[in-house]
Amino acid sequence: MTTNTGEAMQPLIAGNWKMHGLASRLGEIEAVSVSIRARPIYADVLICPPATLLARAVQAAAGSIAIGGQDCDCESTGAFTGDISAEMLKDTGACAVIVGHSERRQRHGETDAMVAAKVTAAWRAGLLAIVCIGESEAQRLAGKALTVCGDQIAGSLPAVMASSAVAIGYEPLWAIGSGSMPSPEEITQMHQHIRQCLVAHWGAAGKLVRILYGGSVKPSNAREILALPEVGGALVGGESLEAMDFETICRSVPPA
Ligand code: 13P
């Protein structure tokens, strides 16, 4: 996977399988991987399956697709039953981890401070952290979307760490799995705002951080979304589960 260290960085298309997928689904990863090897693609491709499949997913991906986790603990080791550290993800062959997804913020009470600690853990382990932010429908209707997301970025990024170890996933909560999504103008406005926040945090290095859009991305809308200013990729849920759909989304990235 390319890193945020130069101008040649490719868009990142990341599939988040969430709590879907038994071993029988590994063939989908293999199918995307075989196709990418046969015909070039103009994006970095990442699939984040459930933790139970990580090691086998790395094998199925055969080096053509990066594999990542969906969450990590902030500690590296210890008496924390059921938790998985960033180092353990790395040990499976994973190279990235999603942190602060809204489903974890909502169902597991993850705060910005907890997310920031997980981002630090990912960095310590050498994983790319995809830091998720996004406003609720009520917050958008109240005209607070930009402020909410700006505050989430400020709270979820550790003060000291390299910008090259981070991507941002902008996922409006009301667009996840709903078929609804912001207008192209709203996506552009938010991504430009996120860029300003990243530059405020990191200076010029903040310009290289990829900002992924997530929420109801599908084969029929991927091309338009990926062409918008400051959209550096996509975070795809439901449509990443089937190889054909996910590959179509990945192939919606035009040559540089
Ligand atoms: P959907 O693509 O299913 O809307 O999910 C988006 C998401 O939450 C990815 O992390």
C-alpha cells in the first residue's frame, strides 16, 4: 500500500465487512486479488474482514490486496479478556485498522479520547489507522455537521504522531447502510473542511492524508463520488462483501 509521503499516493478503496463473513467468504477476497493481478487498478485496495478471518484473508489476498482489522485495543498486551491489540493485528499480516467507526462509538461508547489512544496504538504497531468521523442526521439538520466533524478530528488525532500513518473516513451516520447520502456539494464541502482541519493539525503534511468517503457507496455511484475534490478514496460496507461489486467500485478510480 502506498503511504502518505509523496504526491504519487493513490486513492484508497477500503472494504469494511463489519460482523459479516465466515471462512466460506474468503473466496471473494481471492477473486478480487486474482482480478487485480490480471488487470491493473489505480487504487490501493484494502479489505477489513472480521478478526477471525484475518490470517486466512492475508493468504487469500496473496499480496495484491491489503488486509486490515476493524478495531484494536489501545494497550499492546495485558489481562484484557476478549480484546485484540494493534500488535496482534500486525502479527496476522494486517497492515491497517479502522478506528472509531460510528458503530463502535455508538454500541461500545467509544469517545474521541479512546479513539485517539487507539490511533496511537496503531501507529506504535506500524498499522495505518483509518480514523472514522461523521455527523448524525439531527446534527446535519441543525447545521452543525462541519463543527461536529471538526471537533471529532481534533479529539481523535493524537497530538504527536506522523500524518503518514493516518487516513480519515468521513461517514455521515445517516448515510451508513441507508441508501441516502449527502449531495456532491455537501461531500465536497465536508472534505474541504476536513482538509483544513488536517492542515491545522499537521501543517503541509496534512495535505497528503487521504480522506475517504463512506456511506452507501455502490458500483453505480462510486465514479461520481471518487471524482469529487478532496475525496481520496472510499470506505465501503455492504457493497464490499461480493467480489464483483467491490471490484467495480475499485475500478471506478480513473488512471492518475
Ligand atoms: P455501507 O457502505 O453499507 O453504507 O457502510 C458504510 C460503512 O459503515 C463502512 O465503514
